[in-house]
Amino acid sequence: MPIIEHNSVPMPAAVDYRRQRTFVSREQGAASLTINEVELQPGWEGRLHTHPTDIAIMVTAGAVQIVIDDEVTTVRAGTTLLAPPGVPHKLINKLWIPVRMLVTYPASELETDYLE
């Protein structure tokens, strides 16, 4: 059973206002689980999309806006978003600080269907 020390996994430089590092994946021996830490810089805006699996997005620092059915909600640290399969959503960071999130899904590869 691997023990993953988060500080030993480097966070790469931001590309297009986004950076990501992986804590759990096939590389660590997981058969069907992925956990990524994602940081979105101010000015980042995703595209509306869906996934065929559940996605849990735990906001650990900062805040982010989520768009679901044309409704925008600001979500702060200490909150978990659940995106059920097939629910269109997108994240936007128009705030002044980066947001950090742990993104968890029950697959080794995340399938994404973009709607815009």
C-alpha cells in the first residue's frame, strides 16, 4: 500500500492559468481511482462540459465560481462540489487569488465531453 507524501509531488508551472499534480493514479497502483490537486489562477475560465462518472471537487483554498444550468455560484474552501454523470458544468476563477481543489473520480482516465 503506497503512502503518498503530498510535499514530495512537485506542482508544475502554470500553463494557461492552470496547474495540476496527481496524488493517486495507476502510477501509484490504483485500479480505478484518480485524485488530482488542481490550482486555477485568477482569470481562468473553463468550458461547459460533462463527464460519464461522478466527480468530487473539494475546494481546499480560495474560492471558485461554478456554472450549472446558467446559474453561477461562488464556492469557498471547505466545500465539496459533486458533479454527477451527465450534468453540464464549468469552473471560473474571476477572483483575485488562486483556488486549489482536490478533484477525485472513479477512473484511471477522465472522459470529458465539451459542450462549448
